[in-house]
Amino acid sequence: NATKVLAELSKREQAAASLPAYARYALEVTPAAHHILICEAIDSLLADDYDELIINSPPGSAKSTYTSHALPSYFMGRYPTHNVILATHTSDLSERWSRKVRNTVDSKEHNNVFPLSRLSHDSTAVSRWATSGGGEVLAAGVGGSILGFRADLGILDDPISGYEQAQSLTQLQKVHSWYETDLITRLKPGAKTV
């Protein structure tokens, strides 16, 4: 029994210090080799090795599982007073990811790893919710309003909805303009972007 307890405490300690270990523990996923590379790059970002990280990977590679689910959950655990903007090509998609993050932050597994990071039960809407430490997650679609919200982490995942939009110079300029004039301007000094 003592061996099981020590093994559990070791898993929790590893999950608090490493995104791939957190994903294994709290999300109950098994990161493949390319997921570990993504997670290690994110861990380096959070360790202040750099401020911006661009991840390009093919559809279906589970990049979003790690960037739009595991990362914001882990970030809110490590920094429960900080804010996150979670953006995708539509508000519906960003809210789906936000719901997963919110539910993970409210889970027993997350709270085993980060006991000081709990969901604030008076602010639980999927589009904007908070931790008991006062940190918030705002979910938004590209082009949506994020004014009045400042963030320590900006995540822009799948800003283009598909091939046709990716081939449109007008659409690409629209996304780039929103990124430059809305998302980046909402980030606090020292904030990170993925």
C-alpha cells in the first residue's frame, strides 16, 4: 500500500512539472513521440526560453489536444491567478475546447496535481470562466471581441477553417489582422503565445 501511495505521489509531482506527464495523468492520454516534442517545446516556452511558439502539424495529429486542452489546463494549474485567451477559427470550436479545459480544471485528477487551482463555481460559462485564484479563460473565435480582457497566455489554434479559406488571400489577411490588432494587443507584458 505504501508503494502505491509513493507511486501516486511521484506521478503527481511529475505532472506538476511536465506537460506530457500532466497530459498522461489528468487527461489520461498517452502522448506519442511527436506529442512529446510538442509538449517539450511548450514546457520550454513556459520556462521562458522564448515567448512565441508556432506549431505546424497535419490534420488529425492531435496537436489541439495538447495546445487547446492540456496546455491551458496545465497553465491554469501552475498559474491560477493568470488569464488565458483560447481562440480558434470559430467561437463554437473555442468554446468546445474551453469546456474541456474547464471540466479538466474541475476534475479530481487536476486537483490532485494542483490543489490550489480549482474552478470558481460562480464563474463557469464556457465562453469565460475563472479559477478560485481569480485567473480566467476567455474563449473566442477569430474576429470575435476580446476587448477588455488581458491575458498571460494567448493560444490561437486552427485559425483557418479549411482548405478553401487557406487559399483565400482575403481570409488570410483577415486572420492576420485580427491576430496583430486584437489578440497581440490583449496580451500582458511577458505573455506567451502558441
